[in-house]
Amino acid sequence: MEDLEIDEMLGVVRCDRCGHRLENEIECPFCAPFEETGKKDGLPKWIYLTACFITSPLSIYFVLKNSRLNRNEKIVALSGCCLWAAFYLLRF
């Protein structure tokens, strides 16, 4: 038997976020002080665009694999990455 089935048979209530056993409590004392964050709540888009202009072509892979940026934003970010290569070629 799994733990969930055993808890259900015994009438044990657990917190959905951390799994802490709740006894006569409405909300978990460990999770209540912290706000719930969604999985999509990550870095804002402007951080990706700024990082591409600072970190050179090393961030091309992360820009392409990122699902938060749309096509136009990826083009802007990749142009920032390629700008470093252009500076390098013009200098040497």
C-alpha cells in the first residue's frame, strides 16, 4: 500500500505543498507564512534580454531552449549575443 492510501484509510490530513501532517489545523503552520509560487513564475523576460547583451554568445543555447520568450524576443536576444562576435571580428 502506498502512503496516500494508508493516510486516507486512517483519516490523516496532510498539507498539499509539504506533506506535513495536519491535526485539527486549517492550514499548514510551515507553509502558511510563504506565498505559493507557480512554476511559470521565474525570471522576468527583461533579465534574459539584458543577460544576452552582457554574456556574449555563451547564452545562445539558453535563449533557444527557453520557452518563456516568444519568437521576436528570441531574435532580439540572439542579436545581442551575436553583437559580441561582431565586436570581436572587427577588433582583430
